[in-house]
Amino acid sequence: MNAASRPIKLACRNVWKVYGRRPAYYFDSRGYVIDPDALAERLRAEAHLPAVVDASFEVATGEIFVIMGLSGSGKSTLVRCLSRLVEPSAGEILLDGKNLLQASGKELIELRRHAMGMVFQNFGLLPHLTVLDNVAFPLKIQGKPAKEREARAREMISLVGLEGRETSFPHELSGGQQQRVGIARSLAVGPELWFLDEPFSALDPLIRRQMQDEFLRLQRMLKKTIIFITHDIAEAFRLADRLAIMRAGKIVQIGRPADIVLNPADDYVAQFTEDMPLLRVITAGDIATPANGAALPERTIAADTSLEALIPQLASGVAAFTVPGTGGSPPAVLDAAAVLAVLEREQARRTRS
Amino acid sequence: MTAPVAPLRSSSRFAADPGLLPWCALAVLTALCLLLKAELPWLVNFPKEWTLPLAAYVNAATDAVVAIIQPAFRALSAMLDAPMRGARLALAWLPWPAAMLAVAVLALKSSGERLAIFAVLTLAYILLAGYWPQSMNTLALVLLAVPISIVLGFALGVLGYARPRLRPVLLGALDLMQTVPAFAYLIPLLLLFGFGPVVGLIASAIYATPPMVRNTMLGLERVPAAISEAGLMSGCTRRQQFWQVEVPTALPQLLVGFNQTTMAALSMVIVAAIIGGFEDIGWEVLSSMRKAEFGQSILSGLVIALLAILIDRLTIGFARGPETGPTRGMRWMTPRRLVLSLAIALALALAIRFAAPDATLLPETGLRMEMGAVNQWLLGTVRDYAWFFDGVRNAVLYCLLLPLRVGISGSATPAIWGFALSPAAVTTYSALILAAAGLALRGFGWHAALAVLAAGLILYTGFLGLPWPIFILAIALLAGQVAGYRLGLFALAGFTLILVNGLWPQLVQSLYLCTLAVLLCLLVGGALGTWAAHSDRVSRILKPICDALQTMPQFVFLIPALMFFKVGEFTALIAIMLYAIVPPIRYVEHGLRHVRADVVEAVEQMGATPMQTLLQAKLPLALPVVMLGLNQTIMAALSMLAIAALVGTRDLGQAVYVALGKADAGMGLIAGLSIAFLAILADRLIQAAVARSTRA
């Protein structure tokens, strides 16, 4: 799970999106070092709406990067800037090292046809097309022959488990089924970059849980680079490799789920993550210490096992675990004391609140 | 309202409201005008010498322009003539069994078995009544006008959608196209295109375009963001995005536009018979009405009504299926079977024509021949019950129409009301009005008091006796206060234009007729709507009646009104009411039924009686919706004004109609624009009032 070792797929550098009468006026002077907070303040004072404030982050290939925030925090605008559905006011977006904002209309269409896929909160299915035709739509737009696109669409439909519903129309499906169609459609062209804009927010909690499992299963198979938008903190912590928390257009913290619960950047994040159980968020890999040549315990566990799952084993008397290293790094050791320290910290959080 | 004013206002809200001042000034002016009325008659009757010959100028200009561009339009007319002839020949060639099969199949596909049966029965009735050829001629015109309107309307709608800056201009033009009575632009069309059915075609196409434009814009604007973004993320080019994402998603709305356009075209094709028929169904109705053959006019009117309902249900069925989901018949009729059935119909047509090339296959006599007896019977019945109809008419005429028109001051004579208007009576009346105004002031503030005073004044002097400067200033002031100074200026300019054209008496007649019709519609329709909102059974009974009334071409309403009440103002009133009563019923019911349930529950929980709940919670909450209904009622009443001129009125509609008879393009246009001005003014005023009340 070492993100730094993999190549950067998408980088977002100082991206701003400002709504108002003359947003360009505020960004014409190149080379200045601008103080984002001061500028955002000034924009608000002058009847402009800074929806995205100086957003910068990098997403590695194959990573699930979750952007989380309450409604109105600018997360949907940010993801639309990344796909240029919304034109950013300032900043750079590098896709495989090339600036997306300088792509011409034609290049952009080509990129959307092959390199990106997107899933929408309200599904965005075309009401007049069947499930099969909806999934095949991006291929039809590219002018692919009918046979090829049908074969590919059927493949995608079976991937999301909707076989047998090919000839149904969207309004005949349940919400969960409709979103499966949306997922199949966004994957039909085989994009490397996958945007999901609150894909499960419109669904019932039970279905949502089921779809999250489904999503993780797909990602284990497909290994896409994913930008996932959500306002549901449980969903964010469950799915994310790394996550960014947004507030009033600004990214207030970026990090692995464990980093964020253990070291919240400010009170806002602390309050926000207060109810996340530490034992479930923190994994063995997060707190294991390098073995430094000492003898390895015989019990071995995977790095992404949550501490919660270790408690029964600790109770049965195991004192330490070996955590095998990923990507060539040496194995590490996790002893019971470290787990108990986290447990103690959780206890302290509970009593404080 | 700045902060320091607020406490002042709450302590003595009448004195502090700056909006009240101009009204006080106006009240003083009114009193002055009424006192000087005897000495200065021009205050009431705008002198003839002061009018400007604008109509003559317009005529001169039109003549000059027409002389230059006429050849081009005559050429266009000749061009349109060929397809029109073709369509008529094709429909005349089509044997009725084949036509019936084709229509029934389409009806089955559109809305299921019930509509298919209705279609067969309707066509059978037309056949038996002997109006088949006339109906086909009418349909031929509709079949040509609709595609023109659809293409034009779609193009304009897309333009309005893609270029938001053009939208205000476009919407203004649409308002004009829909509110200027068609009679008014029939005259220039006659001059340009020459006499003949082509004029009807063009007029229908003009009249039927706006709904398509509006629905196109609406449909495209309402494409959900997620769908258009999904299209963009699939990598659509601009053209792919439009044709493969936006248009298909907007299709249901576009089909609603198609339905409305078709209905408008049908209505106008029938009305266009007024400039000379050509064996079409509108002409049949008109000529039998002119000959006072009520039996026949009812038979042919029924043809129009049934045809209208059939076409409406057929086209709306394609836009949205029945709420309960497709019926078995609709599911059975797959696109493939539909094509097959239509092919069978065509083959049947060919076979019949091959076997019997010249046979009309129409019933020899038809019901029409039997109509002599029915006519006699109908006329006899009407004669026998004349005392009843005359009684109703006279009662309304003397107690309602006359006082409103000439005022209590004019109609309270011993001959009519049995007593003369003594100074004592005037004093009593004034005292009553003042007392009512005082009560309104206490209960509802100065706006209500002002309305009571104005109503009392109008009732006293009558619409005709009201001094015009007061009237114009009052409306302009109202418009200015409710909707801003621009609408105030618009009102001022419009009324002044009507005044200097010497159309003031007609305007006042129109206003009084429309006001009365609208008030009665609101009263009757509002009561029915309230009843329907509280009783599902009443709602179920009223719904098909409203549907039928609303699909009917305006022309049809004249028939029963004329039959029972003969030519005259009262007949016009009835016809206008029949056409304008649907919106209040619909909107009041809808408004009351969709009041937020939590509010109603809260009020009921406090222990309110059903009447208190209705008056103090539901009606105030439903007010914006009811106001929209009022708006629709006014529009309907004004648009019926021109048609009602046929049964003898003295209003602007009559001015248009007379101008049509004299081919006086200038006067027709000015009178027509006056009606449009009234409609647009009323529309903007009510919309501004609704916006204010929902904002506050």
C-alpha cells in the first residue's frame, strides 16, 4: 500500500474555481505568490463565490482517492474541474504529466472517449435507451461497429451482475440497478481514470453497503485510478486509500484514513472524524514497527487487517504479529502493547466527548 | 424599507406607507372629474376630433409594402397550393374503411383499447352524419399546417435555448403571436396571399407555432445535468450531444408541444372558415349557424368536438402513456405490428380503389337529411321554453350586465328597477361603500380599502361612465406599484394608444365583458374547484368535462349559447364563460389538493373547523396557484373575445371583426394589438403580484 512508489496518474496544482461577474480578474497576475485564504476572503467580500480554493493533490496509479466534505464544500465542483465539465478559473491539472487545461476541444473529446469514465449521483442514464444501449452509448459515440459494442456492453453488464436486464429501460430498474448500469457504462471504454461523484448517495443504506462491497470487488479486479466523491464519512474511511477533507472550497487535510484519525489537522477535522472508531480505521500496517533484525513472531497477518479483527487473537494470548512488507520493504512487527495503546486512546476520546 | 421607517409603519401603517400618497391624489382627481363631468363631457367620451388617423397611416404603409412584396407571397401561396391540393386529394382518395383501420391502429398504439373504440365510433359518427368529405378537407389543412409549425417552432425553440440573449425578444414575439386574435392578422395575410384556403393554412401555422417553441425550450432546459454531463463524459461532440442526448431526453416535452401545436392548428383551421369556406367543417358550422339551423350546427359542431378530442388523446398518448402503465392492447401493438397494420390499411385502400375507382363509398343520405325534423323539434323546444331562457337572460342583463355597463346611476330608473335614483339613495349608497371600505381598512389594510372604493365607484358610474384620465392613471399607477415603473409606462402608453385611435368605447366594452366573465368564472369555477378538491367523486366527474371543454375549438362554444339565448351580449358572456371556466376549476382544485400536508395537519390539530382550515390555511397557501388560474382565465376570456364578436358584441373583438369584413388592415391590426396589450398587461401584472406574494 505504498502509494509513493507508484507513478502519479493525476496531479492537481493550485486549482481555483470562482463564480461571479469577473473571476478572471483575480487571476491575471502570474508569478505572484498568493495567500489562498486572503484571496478567498476578498472574493467573498466582492460578491464572488470561490467554490474551489487552491486545491492541490496527487493521485497515484491504482489508488482510491476519496474527496469528502459536506454539501456545498466544493467537492463536486472540484471533480468536475478534473474532467473539465467545469472550467477551472486558475491552476493546473496534469493527467499523465500533460496539462489537461491546455487540451483543445478535440483533444478533450478524445480523452473523455478513452481515458476517463464518470459515474453520477443521479445516474444520468438516457431514459430512451435500454440498459444494453445505455452501456454501449459511449462506444456508439465513438462510431464503433454495432457487433463490437454489443459484445463489450454485454461483458460490462455481466461484470456488474445485471445479466437478464439488458432490454429493460432505466425507469424499470431500482436505484441500485440503475447505478450498476451507470458503472457499467463508465467502464465500457476501459478508462484508466475513474471519477465517481457520490455514486451511492442516492441509494438506501443497505443497498449502499452492498454497492460499496461490489465497488471494492471491481477495483481489486480492474485496478483503476479512482477519484471518489462522498459526503458519507463512513463510506470515505471504508473505501479510501487516501482521502482529502474539504471545507468551504478548501482542502483542509489529505492523508491515509489512519493519519487523519490519529493526527487531525484542525478542530474541524477532529470533530468530523470523532465518531470514526479508531480500531476499525487503523490497520496493522499503520502502527507496525520495523523488526530491525529481531526475531519475527510466528503469527502473520496482512498489513490491511483492521485492529478490530486482531482483538480476538490478542484475547487468546498472542503477544505479537509479523506484518509482511509490501513492495520489497522488510517485514515489520506489531505487538499487543501498540494495539492496546490505540485502544486506550479510543477510550480517552470517548470520555472526552 | 430602511430600518428607521419600520417602527413608524407599525404604529400608524396607513400614514407611513409611501405607496398610499399617489392614490390619495388620484382620489381627489376622481372627485374633481366626477363633479366636472356635466360641464366637460370630454372627460368621459373621448371626442372624435381628437383621434389620430393611425389606422389610415397603417393602411397606407401596408398598401405600399404589400404592393412591393405581394408577388413573392403570391408565389409562396402558389407553392403551398400544390401540396395542399395533394393532401386534400389524398385524403379524399382514401376510402373510409382504410382510414378507420389506420386511425384505430394508431389509437391502440397511443392509448390502448378504449381510445381505439372511441376512434372508430367518432369516425363512424362523422361518416353517418355525412360530414366525411368536409372533415377530410379540414384534416388536410391541419396535416399541412402542423409540420410547418413543428419545424419552425423547433428551430426557434433551439435558437432560444442556445442563445439566452435572444430569449426575451423571442418570448415577446410568442406572446404577441398568441394574444393578437387571428382575425387581426388574417387581413394582411389576405392582402399578401390572396383569397383562398392558403390564408387559413398560414394563419394556422402562425398560431400553432408558439406552443412548439415554448415546449422545445422547456424540454431542452430541463434535461437533467447528470444526463448531459454523462453525454459529455462519453465524449460526445456538440452535434452528438444535441441529437443523441438532449433531444431524445427532451422528447416527451417535445411531444407535448406536438400535441398542443396540433390542437392549436385544428382550432385555427376551423376559425379561418370565417374568411370564406371551402367545403370544410368550420364552414359547415358557420353557415348552418348563420341560417339558424341549430340541428345541423349541433351535428357539425359535434364533429369538431369529437375530432378535437380524438386528435388530442391520440397525440398526447404518444407523449405520455396512461398512469397505470401500458394496457394489454398497447403492449400487443409492437412497432412491427403497427407498421404491418398500417401496410394492411394501405393495401385495403388500394384494393378498394382498384375494385371501385370512382365510388365514394359514403352513405347516400346521412343523418343530415333527417335533420329537418330535428331542427323543427329543437327550435320548437327552445321556443316552448323561451320564457325560461329569456327570464335568465333578462335577469342577468338587468341586474348584472346593465349596472356594470352604465352604472347604477344610469340603470336605476323606474322603468328598469322600479325606482329612480334620488339624492337619498345616492347618499345611502355612498355611506354603504364608505362603511365597507372602512371595514376593509381595519381588517386588511389600505390595499383592500382602495379596492372596495374603486369597485364602488365603478358600480356607480358604470364602466362606460368612468372618466378615462382616471382610469388610465389608476391602472398605470397599479402596474407601476406592483410590477415596477416599466410596466406602469407600458400601461400608460398602451391605453393612450387605444384612446387616440378612437377605440376607447370598444375598450371599455371589452373590459366590462371580460371583467364580468372572469369574475363569474372565478366564482363558479372556484366553487366547483373547491368542491372537487374535497370530494374525489366530484373530481372524477369534473375531470373529463374539463378535458373536453379545454380541447374544444373556441368556435364550438358559440353553438349552444346562440341556440338558447339568441344574438346579444349575454350570449357572448356565456360563450366566453364556457371557454374560460376550466382554469379556475383546475387550478383551485390543484392548489387546494397540493397544499403542504404538514401545515394542514398542524392547523387541524389546533382544532380548526373544516371551513376555518379552508379559509385560513388552505386558500391562502394555494393563492399563488389560484392566481395562475386567474391569469389563464383572463387570457382565455380575452382570446374568446374576438370569436364572441360573431354573436354581436360592441367590443374590441367586434372592431377586429368589422375591420376583417372591410379588409381594413390598419384598424384590424390596431384593435387586435389592443387585445394583445390587455392580455400582456394582465399577464405581467398577475405574475408580478404572484412573485411578490411568494417572496414576501
